[in-house]
Amino acid sequence: MEIDVSTKYRPLFKLLNDNYLPEVDTVIMTGGRASGKSFTVALLTLIGLVEKGWNTLYTRYTNMSIIDSVKPEVSDKIELLNYETKVTDTATQIEFKQNRIAFKGIKTGSKVQTANLKSLTNFNCFVVDEAEEIPDFKTFKKVFYSIRSVEKRNLTILILNPTTKEHWIFIEFFEKRGLEGGECTVIDNVMYIHTSYLDVNQAYIPKNIIRDYERLKVDNENEYDNVVIGGWIQEPEGVLLPKSKLHFTTLAPEQVQFSLSVGDPADTGGDKYSMPFVDVIEYEGNIAFYVRDVIHSTAGIEANTSRIIDKAKTNKTEQMFIEANGVGLAAVVLLKKQIGQHVKVTPFPSTINKDVRIHSHYEFVQRYFMFSKEKYETDPEYKAFIQDLTSYTKEGDNRHKKDAIDVCCSVAAILKIKYSKVLYG
């Protein structure tokens, strides 16, 4: 039986031949809803298993959903390819002779520890579904380097719905290679395939879905371009503090009236220990608050304490405020013990809900805070802090998007009191 897939996917299937573009070891598959990305890769990996003896690792960022979502997508194609009598489909993998397609999350369910990757031997194909979930290039590379067959073509396939141009995938694979997104091309070792529902046989898409897409194109063209067509966007809609509203400067202020830092130690697995180091400065005749440096780390209190002390000395911090939750009190004790008399360490109570604090003070951050353009462009931790700061949305799930904006709003709350006369007369 002939299976109808978009002609844009033909180069992907040619990769089953080791002699076709042998330099290609990475495929970036972007597109919008109903574009057939996951469907097509499922076909490829099953054909690779049976016809070429490929061993494929299918993964998502967490273990929590991969067996329930990704594996059925692949298993459903077994009958389509008439492989029912050839392969063995178990709860966790699909087997053919000595080869297999396995399903494993990169992170454990808690998202704290990296899953055990030592068993990833003999795999030559690595498929990342919803690759936009992977938080950084380093995490991706850890598994990428585990796929190292010496007998077969090594191939990494990233399947994703594009997000913002701040995402590491856009930066590493598009921006650095002079691409805007939406291309179908090959550059060096990377094959790019971009599709949308317009590339799919329309008979396979429910008519009500097509009508809804057409309505969305009229009602919200930006959302249509991102969600349906699969284009990269500058910043998502509904962000409380978009990057375009932040003030960046290329000059590090020298005349500093006061220097402080505010820390919010991580208290759950998905949170970050977030701490900006802020200078009170005069800028164009007005007072402003310059975020000179940051700590934005998933490491624990003890691991970050020495870094905080070093940055406090480097940035000439005079007073340090630590949110006095249970974890924060432990941080206060550690810092007071080790930092000496040069920096005053002050616990401050957390008396209101984080979301309330954010909505109360974010406009102050937008109006009075300044950020370092140089640090943003050269320091990955500073960049991650800004990305976190500008990802909190007015609605939706913000569980792991609060750290940077919340701590900035804590700084704002403190500065509003300390400099109220200067600011408001």
C-alpha cells in the first residue's frame, strides 16, 4: 500500500541510504499543527528498524508522558506498514530481531535529575519529540553524544513547534547559520524540513479544523503564523514583561549610589536560585536601577553560596536581602557565617503570594530597571535570567516561570520604600 506523505519529506527517507548526504547527522523538523511531522518520523524509524537494522531512541524531556503519547504514535504505524508479523511491540519498546526502538525521557518525572543514559549503547538514531521542551543546548548535547554507532549512520532528529527566537534551537541551528526559519534545505551537517497543514493532503484533516485555521488567520494572524504555520516569533503573546519593553544599556555605570542584591533560594525541584545584583544609579538626570549581574541556577544553597559571596565582592554589594521562607532562612545563616562584615545580610518576609507581588510591581521593573546588553549577549546565565524574566504570561501555566520576575519584583518592592521620596517626591 502506498502511504501519502508530503514531498517535502522525501529527503528524510533518502537518509535511509547511508550514501545519501553522508555528512548529514542532524535533522531539524519544524512546522505547525497537523503538518505530519511525528507521523512521518514514526514511519521512518519503523522502516529503519526493519529494513536497515536501525536502533532508535525516542525521547521527550520527561519520562512522564513519553509512553502515553510518543510510543502510541509509532505503534500505530506498524499496521500501516504491514509489520504486524515482523516486529514485537512491548510496553516500552518495539523490537525486530536484535534491534529496537526504545522510549526514554531525558529527565525524570521530577525534572530534577537527568535520567540514566549509560544504557544507551548501540543506538544510531535519536528522535526528540517536542524538542522545544529541552531547556538548553547542554542538555541536548548530553544525549546527542551518547548516539555513537560506528556501523550505521548516526542521525539526530528534532521535531518541534517553533517558539520564540530566544530559544536555544533557533539560536544554535538557525541564527548562527543565517536562517530565518521555514526553510527546506541542507547546511553543513544539518537537514532542515519545514511543513504546515497546507503541505498535507487536505482529505486527512477534519474540515472543522481547516475552517478553524482559516478563521484564526483572519482573527489573529500572528497566532496563525506561529501555531498553525509553524513560524518563529520574536516574543509570545500575553507576556507580562516582554523583552521589547526592557531597557538595555551598553555602558556599565560607574557612579553608583548604593548596591544591593535580593535572593530567592529555590524551594522546589523546578525552581531556580535567582539573585540579581542591582546598582542604584543616576541616568539622564533621573534615578534608575541597573542589574549589573545575576545568579540564576538550579543548584542548591550550598553550591551557590560561594558564588554569591564572590559576586557580592566583585559587584561591591552593600546589602543583601534573602526571602525568609524555610529554605531562605538556611541561606541567611550560611551567608552570614561566610560573607563577613562587609555585606549586611537581611532576611525579608514573604507575606504575599508571588503572583500578587509580580502583578503589583512589574510595571516598576519595566519603568526603572536597566539591563546590561553586553552581559545579555555574552553571559549564558544572564541571558537565561532575562529569558525567564520575559516568559511569565498574564494567563496560563507559570509554575516554572516566576523566579526571575518575582525576585525583580521583590527588588522593586524594597526600592520603592527606600527611594520613595526621590521617585515620587
